[in-house]
Amino acid sequence: MHQDRLARQLDFLTEADKLKSVLRGTTLCDGSRRENSGEHSWHIALYALILAEHANRPVRIDRVIKMLLIHDLVEIDAGDHPIHGDHDPSAVAKSERAAAQRVFGLLPPDQGEAYHHLWLEFEAGETDDAIFAKSIDRVQPVISNLETDGGNWHDFNVTHEQLESRVGMKVRRGAPALWQYLKARIAAHFDK
């Protein structure tokens, strides 16, 4: 039993390595290349750790970090779908649910079920932990785009209004002070 459990855990970790091959629309802050989803997951986990004090409500940072480390594993099968891209959200959600079943199903049943439930909690975005995690997931690409003079906002023809409605609303829900801080930088970018 122990050997099978360990084999399944290692198989899952090997599968998770594929996340490093999923390229995102967002570039690194230096603009040198597009980031991959593995880098994104690590970076937003670090964002959450450092910025937890700015959560709108008390959060369990260990749970938030777990959510952020696993939330994009579904992109191994479903790919990345930028928030400003043109895609069918219901088709993406269906593809991601199937991917979650497969990817978390690689783990021993107790772990697979626990992480699948944590992923579902993140997706639902209703608990304080998930609300803050989703806020942080939206903040990091904003910073990258601001650091690269608009980065992929130019590629997707993003307007100030779209950024406010697609991103600002979610960030404000979990970290309003953080969005308030970013608004001045965003306004300055769009005023150029």
C-alpha cells in the first residue's frame, strides 16, 4: 500500500511539471518573455504570503497558498485562457472540470479528493480564503502589465473600463486596499 501511494504521488508531481510548458499571455515583469503557468502559480503564492495582511477579511494563508499552487493545474489539459481573450467561458469551465477530475485523480484517493475539493472551493470563490486567492490571482498580471508599459493589454486592446470590470471587481472583493493602491498606476497608464 505504501509503495502504491508513493508511486501515485510521484506520478502526480511528474504530471504537474507539465504546467511549466503552458505559456500564458502575460510576460515577465522585465518583458523578456511570456511566463508559464508554473511560474505564475509560484509567484501568486508568494504574492499571497506577502500581501495577506491586506485581505478584506481574515484568511488562513496556508489554505490560500495551497489553492494558488493547485488552481491552474487544470491548464495542463485545458490550456490558459487569458481574462481578456476571446473564448467561451462555459466551454472552458467544462474542460477545466474534466481536467481537474483527471489530474487530481492521479493522487491517492484521500489526497486527490481533498485537493479537488480545494480546487472547487477556489473556483466557486465564495469563502474568504477563495475570495482572497482569486483577488491575488488577478493582481499579479496587472503588475506585470504595468511593469511592461501595458504588456499584453495592447495585444488584447484592453480598455481602462474592461480592466475595472474584469479585474478590479474581483480584486476589490478580496483586497480592496490593494486595488485602491493600483488604481492610480492603472489610471496613469491609460492616461498616457
